[in-house]
Amino acid sequence: MKKSRFTEAQIVGILKELDAGTPATELARKHGLHPNTIRLWREKYGGLETSDLVRLKQLEAENTQMQRIIARQTLEIDAMRNLISKNGWGPRSGKTR
């Protein structure tokens, strides 16, 4: 994935200029962008503050860590179930002795 020339904080700053009334074409020319890029940024970052972006990054990192933990535990549970079923330690079927 291509990395942007602008940080998210800079993008929010450019969008604030847009909200202040500067035309998108003028902003695009000033910052060396295509007007469609500004439109895409507005869809993605519209209404966010810099502090919101920081919190969003933290939540994404936390979510990724939780997904890894869940995947690891699911693998362990599946391995234990396979081991139990192969060794006959699992619950007995409806047979009575």
C-alpha cells in the first residue's frame, strides 16, 4: 500500500481549511493534490479532530491485538478438542455399561 505524503494531522488541517471556505481546487493547487484526493479525504476524515485520530489509531491497535489473542486461543481449543477425541477422554456417547 502506498504511503501518503501527508500525515493524518496534516490531512485534518487541510480539511479544516476546506471547511473554512477555501475552494477545493485552490487547496489542491496549493498543496499539490488532485481535487478528487481532497474529496476522498473528506469522506474518510470528515469531522474528525486530531485527538480523534489518535484515539482511532489506539483502538485499531487494540483491536488487532485482541484478534490475535482470539485466533491463538481458538487454535489451542481446537488442538485440545482433537487430542481429547483421539485419546478417548471426551464425553461418552449415550452407551451405558
